[in-house]
Amino acid sequence: MTAKNATESIETVRLLSPASAAKYLGVSVYFLRESRRGLTRTPAPRFIRFGRSVRYDIKDLDRWIEENRQDPGFTYTPENN
């Protein structure tokens, strides 16, 4: 097995660790941990628990991004200024 085969890129891995998921989402590991506990205003992305280990399915992360997308309530136009 080559080193290239042994280390898959983030795009080919289906289940991500909290650190990798945080990097993928652009949030902190702390935010993910606190949101899993229900201590943030934004609900946590779906996660999988294997004993004490937590993993995130990349498809669930993509779904979470779409579910939390915000449309601006105000669109700037020169007339509004």
C-alpha cells in the first residue's frame, strides 16, 4: 500500500472526526461539541456516536449547511441609502 492510498483526502472520506468536520464547516471544534449538547442557538449537524467516538457524515454536513443558509432580509440598492 502506498502512502497516497493510505491517506485519503477529505473529499473521499465519508465519516469525519470532529476536527475534520469543523475544518470542513469553517467552525470550531468547541462549537460542534457545544451544539451537540444543545448549548448553542444553532442546532448541531447530525452526528454518529461509536461508544465515546463522534463522527460526522459529510452528506449530513452538506445538508446542515443548506438548512442553515440565510437569505438576507435587506438587499442594498443605491435608492435605499
